[in-house]
Amino acid sequence: MSKNIEGKAKIANTYRVSEPIVNFKIRVRIAQQKSRLVELFKTEEETRDSNFLEYEEKILSWQEKIFGRFEAQFYADSKNCATKQQKQYHETITEKNITGSRIYTYIDDDSYFPNKDLLTKPYKSHLSRKNASALPTLQNRKPFVERYNKKVIDDNPGDTTIRTNHYLHRDSATMYIIVDLMPNAKSSSYDFDDSQILLCTITFDKIHRSLTVDPDFTYQEPYEIHGTDMNYDYWIEHASEIQYPQDLETEVKELRGQVMQKLSYREAEIFPQIGLPPANRLRIFVNLDIMSAHNFPYDSLFVTYHIELPEYWSTDQPERLTGRTQRCSMTKGSANFSYVAEFCIELNSSRLEDEKSSIAWPWILISIASLDSWTRYRIEGYAAEALPATSGCHYLTLHTWRPVGDFLNTLRRFFTGGTYELQDLSYCGIPAMYDDTKLEKANLEAVASGRIELKLNIIQQSRSFIDGSCFKRDTFERLSAGRLMNSVNDVLEQFKAARERMIKARIMNS
């Protein structure tokens, strides 16, 4: 594409749009520049070269698709059409016998990129390729390419992924106006990329109702472009028709009716009352906010979490129990994620009637790792904590640990990454399939790592809260006791308190 631009400066401008964008129209005119010998001829047309584009004018509506000569030839052959949009273009060109125009457009549905640097492949060094096959000396480990945490970055995120992972998303549409300056007598010296030149880019921001025209409309002096062997002047003019108050009022009523119809459909989908859980069910809504991580040695951190459900617990959305944050760089030893996830779990509350039964509480399992630009992957820490047994807002600080090996493993961690890690994330807590009375972890060598800050908002819902038929006075005391027995630190605190009460009782009896 030609980049030789002179003459009037091309500056974009943004306009506030008060009317529907479908009413927007733009006029584009392009003509050969006047020759210095124009005074020697009777008319200006005699000075123009008929082998090149002499004059062209188009009035374009918003998102109106105009085919160029190359597009008309390309899509006319059904073999070149693979996507649904391309097949639709093929049908349109065949039915209307379109041959193409000098001034044409690329709309929001087309795969057009004015900056070709975006299409280049990312650089991958020799060390980065070697690291892909580097494996630590850990037995029974999956290959590097099959590890669940290998794929961290999605190169082609969809709309759902963009909104879920908090990417910067602007709800906008873009339209490009292109001119084809290929001479009529084609020569091998002319390249198609050099002959198509971008005249104007129009972007409409649907949220802020703003229209950006780049370059701005011409009022007197035209813009100049330099093609191959010929120079041109072109004008960009606002050609929207002025709407009369009656027409505008009619259009506003139609739009208002469409909005009200959509609202009525949405209200019909929403249940008019708050749905209650089934009988003998305790439903818990959890809003998990992974806020930040602190004091970890390496940068580019991401957190993987999993909610471990014990016996008698269930969920209708198992895919929400596991997730991973975005990759975050640290500033002054802290990485702020602000990653929010929501899930709903249920407990069979009929088991609470049996006073001999012990109900375990769900756990949240955390794994934090780093992946730098050299694809050096390192496990930075593990942590496990039982979910709070009471409703409300809770702040948790999880102190992490990570497994360590010999001196060679330490060198590998520093230079190439790929250190020891747990094959089963549940091993950082109490594994679900472990039935023995004693869990032995003395052979696992570990060191302390950084800490992770969590925020949980919990809501509990049950029919028993209304009639009080199942939940007795000590119900949540038993549930909390089941939770406390899962935490070593809490058990030690309970033992210490009991020991102090015993010493006081002995003193009183003596």
C-alpha cells in the first residue's frame, strides 16, 4: 500500500452522533491532479491520462459493502469461498453480475487489516524452543505439551473470553474506504498491494455514540495521494440527508418499540420470584475475588484455583469450580489480579439429622506459577483453605509453599524453568480419594513462598431457614467443627484452649 503522503495534513476528527448511525452517508470523490499545461488545452479532460483513473465519485452508506475489481474476480470463483460470509459474497456477485468498482469498502465483517505488521508471526528464540522439551527429573510426569497449565494465553479470544477475563473491550464498528489505482493497461511492474490505497477509516463507538472520521471531512482544500506514475486529489464530504422532525419522530418511535419488545422478552426469561432450592438442600452462593499476590521471587504470575467438594456436596456447574487468572506482572513485589469468579454448591442437609455423621466442608485449592517471555515455567507455591462456614464477607490470606529438590533442580529452576510440581492439586490439602486415618507428608521437602489475598462473599439459602425444621441450634456449630477438623492450625488452637481450661479447673479444685 502506498505510504507516500504529502499536501494537506490528514488529521482525524470525532463527532457526537445523535441520530441512528444507519442514516449516515459519505461522499468520496477522486480525480487526477491538474496538469501544469492545462492552459494550453481547451478543456481540463484533455490533459488527463486515460490509462489511469480519471475521475470517480461514490456516495456510501454506513457499513455498505462495495466490491473492488479484485474482490469481484476472487469471490466469483466458488473455490475461493470457504466461510459463510464469503459464500454469501459469491451469491451476491453471481446474481447481480458485479464487476467491481474503483472505490470500494471493507466493512466490519471483512478480515481487513490496514497495518500489515499485525500479521507477522511472533519471534521465538532457540532457547525458547529448547525449553519446550526440557523436563525435570521427576518420575511419572506428563510431557510438557500435555500439561494442563501449558496453555496460558489465548491467541484468538472470543467475545465471551474477552468479557470473562477483563480484556479492554470497545463495542465499536469500523468501515474502510479504499481506492484501486491500477492502470487500465495492466503491467507486470504494478503490484496489487501498491495500487490499493486507504482513503478513509470510519469508526463508530456504540457505547459513547461517537463517530471518528480519519482523515476528517474536506471543506475546501483536497487531500493528495501519490499512486504509481500518477498523482490524485480526493475529497471526503458529509452527504447524510437532513431528517425532518416528523421522520425523526417516527424513527424514534420504531426504535423505542424495538427496545420495549427486547425488554419484554428479557422480563419473560427472568423468574418473577426468587427461586428456592429443593427440600433438604443447603445452597451456597460464593463470589470469589482473587485480589493479589505478594513476595514471590519471579514475575508474570498466574493463579489456578479448584474447589474440592467432599461427600454429600454437589453442583450443577462443575466447570465453574476450576479456573485460572490472567498473567500479571509485579510492581514493588505485588501482583494485582482482581479476578472474580462465581459458583454455586449444594449440601444434602438431610445428613445433618444424623448426629453421628461428620460433614466435611469444601476446600479451595490454589496453585500459583510464573511464565516469562522465554517460556520458562515455574511453580511458585501451593495453598489450601476451607471455605468459611458462615455467610457474609470474608478476607483470607493464604501463605503458600512449594516443593524443592536437589541443587541441580535449583539450577534448572533458575535457568530453564520446569521444576518439581504436584501431579494432583488436591495433594496440597487432603486428597479426595484418601481413606486412611493418617496422611503422611514427611517425605515431601518444601519451602515457604509468598502469600495470596482472597475475598469471598458468601450467601446461604435453604427452605429450612423459613420453617426451622432441619437446622437446629448446633447445626452450624457442627458444620464449623467439621471445617475446623480439616485445618491443622485450627485444631492446634482448639487443643491449646482446651489445655488452658483444664489447667484453670485444676487450680480451682486444689
